[in-house]
Amino acid sequence: MGAPLRKTGPPSDTLRMGGVKMGKTLREVVESRPRRERLEVIARLYEDINNGKVKLVDPKPPSSILEYLLRLEYSLWFYTALTLTLASILLIILSPHYNILYPFRYIFGALYASFLPGYSMIEALYPREGQLSDIEKLGLSIALSLAVVPIVGFALNYTREGITLNRIVTANAVLILVALFIALYRKYRYVAERTRSFRSF
């Protein structure tokens, strides 16, 4: 409840509810109203936040990319994608030796080939919050994966070693990891710029 509120759109001294100054925290906004009105205030704030009229800004945003990585509210997406990528690679390597892993290999392999490459690239291309809805992000991630992975395979086909499972897995891993780290940097820069913008408002 400690994130300051910021109104988007034309400059104004108050939020839509009237009498609520920008820059206050959620707790301050709610507690400044009589008890009987607090539920209505929370409902209106929720509506304004969902409609993009009000934005929540972290009062203590990460000051470095390392701090960004250490705070899961910012970097959970990165660790999730990284974990899925590493788990997929391990399952591909280990499943020939342990037959029980084959069902998991198929599930994670499908994610590895048809979702993660596109997802990491979409995160790098659209680092700002709200640029894409979850459905748009999911659809574009699958579409981009299905477009890029065959191109990687086509390029490998013209190398001296040709296409092998190990080479496809490695190339895909490099593509995903590079895109993830680019996305990580761009998302951190967005957070830093948004914080500067809010403080100078």
C-alpha cells in the first residue's frame, strides 16, 4: 500500500475522486477519507488504475540492475523464463538415459521450441508495462517462435556440421538467453526512466 499515485493524461492537481493530491500513497489516500467512504475510494482507485488513469509508482525503485534482479516483483518473469529454458535443456539431455523423463521432455520441449524464443524476443521488443495485453503477448510469443526457430534450423542446415539435435538446442538456448538479457536491461532502463520522470513531475 506504499506506492505513490500518479495521474496520467492532462496535468491536474487532483485525482478524479476530487481533493486527493498526486504523489500520495495508496494508504494515505484511503486513510484520508472517512471510514464509510473508504470502500468506495478503493473501488474507484481500482477502476482508475485498470483504465490507465492512475499509475502506481514504486517509492523505492531499484537503483541498479543488480537490485532489479534481486527484487522478484520486478525480475520474476526473467527467472521463470530462465528456469524453463534450463529445465528444457536438462530434460533433453537426460531423457535418453531415464525413460520416465520423456513425458516431461515433450511438454518442456514444446515450450522450448514454440514459446520461449518468441516470449524472450517480445519482452525485449516491448519492455514497457501495458504495451501488450497478456493474450497479445501469448499469441505473439507463439507466432514469433514458430517463425524464428525454422529460420535458425535453416541457417544451421548450411553450416558444415549441418542440423543435429545438440546444435539446434544450443542455438535456441543462445537466442533465448541473449533476448532475455536484452529484455532485462531494457526493462530496468524503463523503470529507471519512469522513476526520474515521476520525480521531476
